[in-house]
Amino acid sequence: MTDMYFWGVCAAILGGMAFNLGVVLQKAAVSKLQDHSRLMYQLIHTPLWLEGFAIQFLIGVPLNVFASARIGPAIIPGLMATGLIVLVLGSIWLGHEAFNWTDAAGILFVMGATALFGFSGLGIDMKTVDLYDLAFLTRLVGFTVIVACLSLMCHFIQRENGRLRGIFRTLDAGFLFVQSNLWLSVMMGFLFRWGRGSYSARDLILATVAILITSAGSMLGVTETQRAFQVGDASRLVPIQTVPQQILPLITYFAVFQLTPSSNKAFFLAGAGVALVLLGSTLLARRQVSLQ
């Protein structure tokens, strides 16, 4: 394991802890609201919610950017899921959320998947990616459209099914964060190009698109997460949110960037990680539905 990879892994794990600490404070703020109309307007005027957002933005985001620059987008979401232990403890302590052995098993499965993704070594060096390769751009745009369609599907399902609303809202947020993380890595690729003194006017077009998608994905993802908190518990919804955030970046590794792992062991570790995160999220989703 190179120093670059090691520090990227550490940054992703610490970033996950910061993000989840912020989530605990945000959920606590949502729970205190008496009127849920104009949700985001009320939250941005709530000190507790702003504290959680500040932790995410001032600590979590820089660590996420650092990790993206070091190890690429493929395994960052899985590593950041380590912060779920902060989420669980905070949700029980501050949110007084019900918690049993099914919840514990589900979260342990998700965290086990985190370890497997980390050991898989499926990092992406954005310095080596040709951002103007036509085939790469076609795959990138195609993947972006597919994920956008999945996000819209979750949005429409949650409108029609009140019992599953929290689950599909948090999945919608997960898809939005996938878009944000992917295009953040594209932005990091441009920063590397510019750092080498390689710059052209056309960079501004794709870099602007990357900034817009990264920003929109993050803001909409945060909004959908808060709406999910209105109808569900953070200790279950956030781990469920990791399903698209952990699985889809692996797909980008193989299908968008068309990379090949250095050893067959990586296939086994990644596959086992996918199985664990699906098993854990299924347990948590069934538990969440049973409580509604």
C-alpha cells in the first residue's frame, strides 16, 4: 500500500465520521421542528442544523476532496461508511432512536463491506485519465443519465408509497451523492492537469459542467436526506443510503473508467462487499418499514 493510497483511505474514513456526526445533529434539528412545511427554509435558520452542516462542509468536504485526489471515486463511499458507528451512537444518545440486534447486524454488515472495499485496492488515479477521450466521455455521460433516471424513479415511487417514503427518499439522495462524487473526481482531474501547466479554453466548459453537477448533486442530496429524516430514523436510513453510494462507484471503475484490478483478489473482495452491503441494507429497510 503506497503512502498516497494510505492517506487517501485515512481521509475517507475521517471524512465519513465528520459527515455522520453532521447527520446526527441535522436529524436532531429536523426532529425538533413542529411544522415541516418549508423544511429547508426552517432548517437553515436553525443553529443546531447549521452546526451539523458546518461540520460536514468545513471538515467532511475537504477530507473527501483530499481522498478523491489520492484514491479516486471507486471506494471512497465504502470507506466513509466507517463513520456509521458515530451515527449510531449519536442517534441513540441525541435522537433517542429505537435500536435492536437487527439494526446492529445490518450496520455491522455495512461496515464489514467497508473493510472489504478498502482492502480491494480499487483506487483510480485521475492523473492518468484522458478527460477528452471520446469513448470515456460517452461512457461518463451515459452513466450520468442512467443514475439520474434511477434518482427520478425513486422520487416518483416515494410520492406514491407513503410507507416506503423514507427509504426511497434516502436512496434518491444516495444516487444524487453518487453523481456529485463522480463529477468531483472529474474536477480533480482538471486540477491535476492545470497543476502540470496543461490548460486550454475548452477546459472551462467541462470543468463548469463538473462543478455544476457536483454542487447540484450535493445540495439536492442534502435536501432529500433531510426530507427522509421527517419520516424515518437516521440510524437506518443513512446506511440504506450507502447502497447506491458503495455499489455504483464500483461500476464506474469497471464500466466508465474501464480499469482492471491488479489481482483477482480485488474481484472477490469487491463482490463480497457488495453482498454484505445489500444484506445489511435489507435488514435495516425491513426494520424501518416495521416501525412505520
